[in-house]
Amino acid sequence: MAKITLSGHIEVPIEDLDAVLTELPNHVALTHQEAGCITFTVTQDSNNPQRFDVYEEFTNKVEFEKHQARVKTSHWGKVTNKVERFYTITDH
């Protein structure tokens, strides 16, 4: 199976920024513990605090889809329900 890469950014509404910043370390830690996670980074833009650059790699599509399903039902999923996502997903 091919490796899956997701790259892009999210834009967080100002009213949700504190909640996102509070939950982000937990979200990153949980993702790093997932089977198939090769790398996962979410970095706040230094010029625009509402923008976060996202980069993740998973060993295959099955593990990536498990990650996506977990995120939807997690606290992170609730905190980021109004976040706009701008992603490119690539199979290698």
C-alpha cells in the first residue's frame, strides 16, 4: 500500500483560537501514538495566529482513514468544528 501525505493549513475562527491552542498538544500526542503515523505536525503561523500549517504522513490509506475517523469523534473534532481546512492529500 502507498504512503499517504496530507499537507496544507487550517484557519481557526478567532472565537475558537484559545480552545484550539489548549487542545492542540493533546491532539498531536494522540496522533503520534496511532498505528501508521510516520509524522504529524501542526504549526501556528508566526504572522497570522489564526492559521496553522498541517503536515502528516501515514504508512497507508487504511491507517490514515482510521486517524480521520478518530479525529471526527474526538474532543479535537468538537473544538475544530468551525475550522476551515485547506488540504492536499497524496498517495505515494
